[in-house]
Amino acid sequence: MARNAGACLVCGKPVIYFEKARKMECSMCHGVFESHASCEDGHYVCDECHARRGIQVVLEGCLASKEKDPILIMQKLMEDPYIYMHGPEHHVMVGAALLTAYKNSGGFKERGGQIPQEEQRVFENALEEMKARGSEYPGGACGLWGCCGAAVSTGIFMSIITKATPLTGKSWKLSNQMTSRALGAIAELGGPRCCKRNSFTAAKEAVEFVKKKLGVEMELPEKIGCSFSDENQQCLKRHCPYHRG
């Protein structure tokens, strides 16, 4: 199965966006939803159908990974055909990769104690919570809501590891600061959207933020290179810091 280059999962034609949401039937599950997007031929795939297989790939890959670098974790996951060029699966993937790198860097040892089985249980529960929260964030929100899901995913990650709720103090602050920092870095690069560029940017900001605020040191590559430029019709090319061209 070839990766989908940001086009319709049904026919492969370009996806178009509408200013006002329309009622549409998902071509896969046949549920009816309000959506701002379809392909040129009118095909629509809901977020759940679009992301379901990809999210499963993310969880399985993260559970098996020993990497301390979230970028390397994501790059490996992105090679799977069910991680599409763009899509809401990235809203789970960024936070899941960060949780994995955080765990492999010793981040869960305090919460899991020195018992490996307990540490693993804490990690697995965190991944399930990341899946649940990240799956609620809709595709296309970067443009339609002005808040990219990759940035939100870092905030969810921070919320999970610090046990933030709407009623906490420091952890609430850290979670919102994390989203703000990632979103600012993503916005600075400009549009149009690219789920790969935004995911790399958000994860990089999170690694630096966690080191500064929590003292856990994950790893990052010396240089981040993107191998997906040819699949993105809106690629910024030389204006993207990860472009290899």
C-alpha cells in the first residue's frame, strides 16, 4: 500500500475546504457529520475512519520503541502507509512519541518506582490517555480554529506527565505554556499546513521545554531532515527548515 499524498482516501483527488461546514456522509462508515472538507468529487472521510489504522500503528510502534528521540520515533512511524501525509493521526502521534522518549529517558521512574513492570504500566496508561484525548481534536483545526493539533498534542503530553486538570496550579500552567510555545514556533514558519513540519517543530519545542522545566533530557537529531516533500503538494521547499532539497 502506497502512502497517500494528502489527497482523498477514496479516489486520490485533491481535498478542498469550505468556509461554512456542510452535512456530509463518510464514504467509509456512512455516518453523517458536519465538515469543512471533501475531495473535488465530493468524497468525505470522517476523522475516526481517517485516523483509526494510523493510531493503532502509532501505539504499537511506541510500545516497541527504545528510542529517546521523539523525532526519530515519529520518522519511523511516518514511513507506515497508514500514517498519511496529513491527518488527525498526527494529533496522537506527536504526544505518543514524546511519551515514549520521555519514558525511555527515565521520565516515568519516579511515578513507576524502580519496578520495571509498574513503570511500564504507567507508560501504557499514559499512551491510552494520549490516544483518547488526541483523538478528540479535529483535523483541519490548524486553519479553521487557528490552533494546530501538533501543538495541542504537546500540551496533552505535558498534561498527562504532570497530572494536570482544570483545577491544578503549576501543572495547568506548564501544559498551557507547552501548547503556546509549540504553537508559536509552528506559526512562525507560516502556512500552508504541513503535518510533518508541524509535528517535528512541536516535538522539538517539547524536548527543550521538558529539559528546562522538568529536568528530563530526551534526545534530538543534530539536524532534522524531511523525506516527505514530494508527497506534499503545498510543501514550502527551501523555506522549510527540514527540507532536504
